[in-house]
Amino acid sequence: MNGPPMLHAWRIDEREYVRQERRRGRRHAYSCLAPERTALVVIDMVPFFVAESPYALGIVPNIARLATALRDAGGLIAWVLPAGTPAREEFYGERAAKLFDRSFGSGPLRERLWPAFEVHDHDTIVQKTAASAFFPGRCPLPDVLDERGIDTVLITGTVTNVCCESSARDASTLGYRVIMVADANAASRDEDHNATLRTIYRSFGDARPTTDVLDLIATS
């Protein structure tokens, strides 16, 4: 899929909002956050996934805004990259497996990110060898976050319904407060994107737009 940058027409059904309001007395699970205990987790924003995806290109400015605000407030920015783990040919097929084998790129980790991002020396850059950045033994991210006393993670990146959803689910299982940023994740279709937002909002965390998260950072 090619074309100019664009954002998903994201939505969560009103009945889901009503369900949560009836259950816990408010629409959103987390009404505040402590920036110094919060990490922006940016998943797989590398040329392989971003270059030809209008939706991935579209979320770059929102991720950059979140990174600047949270970094300035004392939070952690964690850039998560796919590692050079051979794809399973039996599952993907020979052609797709060879294609995915090139997804991790080459060179220093910092240079593998989408070039529009500004990475600071105090940011964290890690690699994962599974879809999830939080699956035990497949990424050092949980250890890094625990060392920093992080209790809240803001999930951003691509693909919404694969690596981002997997990471959000596992982060919730590990006890983190999870916020999936609705307009800072990208899938190939609105339908896939919105299905994940509903699942996370309903069972694993929260789903809020960039403007809401920026307000949480600014008012905490």
C-alpha cells in the first residue's frame, strides 16, 4: 500500500465506553500518570514497515510529539526494533520469510530507526526476537523498565494488531498500566486497527488519542 501519510479513522463503540463507565464509574482506566514512571514504547518504526505504509507514515508526527513531551517531563523513551531472527519458512512460505528476514535492517541500532525521529542519548534502544516486546526472554525491555521503576507504558508503532497488540497484552499481564495511543499506532486497515483498540480497551488497558496523553503528561 502506497500513498501520502494518513491516520486511521479510529473509533471505539459507544457501548464499550458505557460498559466501562457502568463497571468502574469512569470512561478511562487511568486518569493520571507519573511521567518519571512512564515509558513511551515505540515498536518497529523501521524503514521496512514505515516506508510504504501511509498509516505508519501518518503516525510519525504524533510519536515525535509524545517523545518530546514525555522526555521533557522526565519519562523514558524506548525504541523497540525487530532483531535479525530468521523468519519461519514453514509458516510464512519461502518468499515471505526471505522478505521478513530483511525487516531488521543493518548497521547500528540508532540508524535502523525511521530517520525522521530524533533519538536522544538517554533514550533506550532494544531489539526483540518475538512479536511482543514484553514476552519473557525475548526482549530486554521489561528489565530496563523495572530498573527505572516504570509502571505505565504508552504503546505506539506498527503493526497495531500484531506486534503492538502482542506487546500491550503481555505488558498488561506483567502488571504494567497500559495505554495504547489510538492515533499513534498503525495497521493496514481501519478494521484491523479498531478491532485491536476495542480488545485493549475492553480487557487489557486503555485506548486514548495523542492529545489526551499529552494532557495527562502536562497535568501530572
